[in-house]
Amino acid sequence: EVQLVQSGAEVKKPGESLKISCKASGYSFTTYWIGWVRQMPGKGLEWMGIIYPGDSDTRYSPSFQGQVTISADKSISTTYLQWSRLKASDTAMYYCARHIRFGEFDFWGQGTLLTVSS
Amino acid sequence: QSVLTQPPSASGTPGQRVTISCSGSSSNIGRNTVNWYQQLPATAPKLLIYSNNQRPSGVPDRFSGSKSGTSASLAISGLQSEDEADYYCATWDDSLNGLVVFGGGTKLTVL
């Protein structure tokens, strides 16, 4: 059974750094892209980027390029989403999802809620 | 401002048929297949339709998708109260070295 399990909710202060995770199981981790999607409170889905764990090829949405870093650790079937300096506007739910093709995400993580507040 | 345009809201009564549109351009819907997601309140999105009109296992055949030119549609027949959710279209955009684009979402209310 394919599963994506994300790390738990986080409460951080502006300027702090953070790395959240998404652990995959039930399939060959290195042969599917994994994407990250942001959902701000009361808003729609925004694609942030995708990574191919097999070779760490990564693509970012222009809106998120330079704002976050996506990485993967093949040895533990886990992908990461990282911020170096959080802002209050990063407050959102973040989802990871397995990407098949052309915007088709077939399995999703449960989401990680990030709250950034002073 | 989303690359794909959806109506912000739609509604229908139980048993009715409703459609949700998704409008794009030649660099996205015009060239690539369209997918639809259902997001029930306080849950992660779920793949509802992929490759324009294919249903994943477990999705009722009340849900159907279609695409024509640079637009796509999701149809829900025999509307049920549990269909009340947010619906999003998504596809690949070939501009800027490729990227995933989502519609802004449509909130479906079952009256």
C-alpha cells in the first residue's frame, strides 16, 4: 500500500529555519517524482516544486524558487521541504504528493500545518 | 491569480447534475491532459479524475471529466450531500521549463 506520511505540525517564529519531511512507503521511492503543494488558510492549492529522488532532479515554481529548498534522502525514502528564514506569510498547510505525470498526483500525505508567528 | 480559471462556486440539489469548468491556454490544457481533485473539509486533496476522463479505482462513475481545446470540465451526476467539497483542476504547463498549474478551486454546495 502506497503511503506518504508527513512530519507533525510546527509552530515557529519569524526568522527561524525549518525542515519538514515526507516519508514514502509501499512503492519504489526512486522511480516517482514527489511534489510539494501549499495551501494557505482558506485558499486554494499552489504547486511549489517537485523532486525526482532517483537523481535529485528538482524543479521549482517561479513563485517559490529561492524561497524554499526541496531535497530527498534515498536511504530513508524521505523528501524534505526546507526554509532558511521563515516569514509569517509561510503560515499554511503543506502537502507532499506522488507525481505521475502532467499534474497527476495519485497519493497524498496527510499535510503538515505550519504556523509562523511572533 | 491562478493560471487555470475555475468558477469560485457551484451549487445543486441532490440528484441534479452539475458541471465545473476549467479554462487554460495553449501551453497547458491545450497540450497536456487534465486532472481533477476533490478536497473534503479539513482533509488532503484526493485524485478524482486523471488523464482528462479516467477515474481511479474507487471513484464512483457519477464523476466524469472531459477536455476540449484549452478547456476542461468536471461533471457530477446524481449529486449527493457528500459531494460538497472543493474541486481543483490541474495540469502541466510547458512554459518556463515545465511546471504544474492548479485552478483556483470551485466550492461545490449541495443545497
